[in-house]
Amino acid sequence: MPEPDPDATTLAHQSAPAARRRVSVVGVLGELLLTAGALILLFLGWQLWWNDAIMAAQQSDAASGLSAQWAEEDRATHGDAAAPATGDYGDPLVDTSDHANGEAFAIMYVPRFGEGSQRGIAEGTGFDVLNSYDTGVGHYPGTQMPGEIGNFAIASHRSAYGGGMHEIEQLQLDDAIYIQTRDGWYTYRFRDLEYVTPDAVGVLAPVPHHPDLTPTDRIITLTSCNPLYSTAERIIAYGVLESWQPASAGPPAEIAAQVATWGA
């Protein structure tokens, strides 16, 4: 009996068709789910980080431009005869205009929030304001205006869409909360934080949680979602007006150098 040819045996093995792997429906479904999960994670990363950073920069630039525009308009009106940077300017001017929803009428700047944290404040708290590339902070209709006796209440996202109040939980006693309008600058000082449920609308009362009382103080209320990436509750920051100065006096001395770079 002849011995088998080793080369022929190897060739036969190489020529034999490979067994096909059977495709499993479960396997295909698993791969699709893994792909979908990866796409969802990429989208969330884009939404919560990249898109957030882009919107934050655009909101900051828009606020800077508006501030520079108001400063230029004041110089055109009053020339170089600026009011003294310090002094008793009397009761704060209060904007009594009726602002349309989405109309920007103020700027918020909180140094504790970091460089580039200036944001425009527009009337209304809908997504058209809070998710806007131009503002990012909304004023609760029916609450008071900057410098007015009562409660100037505003809202912003903590995460995504620019995160105008991302660092709200980091506020410390006496931290400055600056509000600029066409009329001037209002300096509030942080006093306290509070955590409430989403339906706790009492924080918006002229005297928070006491709608039956007559207000005597000029306060500001900042509201945002808590914890990060959740809407389970609200974090509330309260401040009290310390001082104000007209637009012709320029920004408060503590932030004058920073504001000078806005819109440059």
C-alpha cells in the first residue's frame, strides 16, 4: 500500500471549503445594541461637554458685546464727564420697561464662577432663553427687577447649554453677584443656599416663602437644578443688594479691569 503524499494531503486540506460560522440573531442584536450604546455615549459627551463649552463661550461673548454696547451708548450721551466711581448715588434706578419674552435687559457676572462667566439675562425662563446662544439666564416674569425692593429672581442651567450657574454650590458668604443694566451696576452679596423641590415656587415671592409679607429688602434669587445632570430638586442662592452706581460711573472698581476686556 503506497504511503500518502504529504504535499497532496496538505493541498487537499487547503482546498477544502472553510466551515461557515452561523450568524446568530442574538449576536447581531447584541452588536447593534453595543453600537447604539456607543453612539448614545458619544452624543451625551458632545451635549454635556463639547456643546456646553461652545455655548458657554458664545453666551459670554454675547454678554460682553452687550456690556460694551451699553458703555458706548453712555459715553455718547454723557461724553467724558463720568460720574465719580464712588459716592452716594441715592436709591437705585429701577427698570420699569415691559420687556418682551427673550429680550436681554441685564448681565450677570459672578467672579466666583470664574473668568468668562458673564451671561446675558433675558425675560422669561423657557428653553428659548435658557438654551439660547445669546443669553442663558432667564428672569422670572412677575418678580422684581434689579435694584427694586423685593425679589429679583433668575434661573439658569447648571450643566449643558452653557451652564450659567454651574458653580452655584461653590458660593461663599459675601461673594459678589454683579448685575449690569443699561442704567448701571448693582452689587449683591451672597447670603445663603437652600435646596427645595421643583414645585417650591415660594422662593420666587417678594419675601421668599412668605408671600403674605411686605418686602423691605432688595434681594436676588438664583435658581438652578440639583444635583448636576439631574432635575430632581432645585438649588437656590440668595443675595442682598449692597450698593449700586450709575452707568456713567463705570463698573465697580473690583471688576473694572476685567470688564475692560469684555468686547475687546
